[in-house]
Amino acid sequence: MKTALVRMLALVSLATSLSGLAAAGETKHNDPANPSAARQQTGCAEADQEKKQMKEKKGQDHRTLEQEFDRVLMGIYG
């Protein structure tokens, strides 16, 4: 039982250390061998900007709904 536990713990620690090393590797954003990397980055930036605009629009819609709700409540309860 002890040997199985030791083997399992060794396997788990090895797997976690390898995944940590894989995540710590350098990113390849400016890779000269991959010319499409720059195009992919601009596409990501455009997508992020669109997401930000959608989030702002949703926030404005939420605020207008709250204002309308406040007006209705003020009309009912004075």
C-alpha cells in the first residue's frame, strides 16, 4: 500500500511540474518564421475591442432600464 501511494504521489508531482514548465515557456508572438502571427494578433485586438464595445453597450442598456424602472416607481409611489 505504501509503495503504491509513493508511486502515485511521485507521478502526480511529476505531472504538475511538467505542466508548470510547459506553461512557463516563451510565447511566440513575434516569431519571424510565422508571418501570420502578426495578423493573428491584430485579429485578437479587434475581437477584444468588439467585446469591450458590447460590454459597454450592455452596461448602458442596463442603466437605461434602471432609470425607467426608477421613473415608474416614482410615478406609482410618488
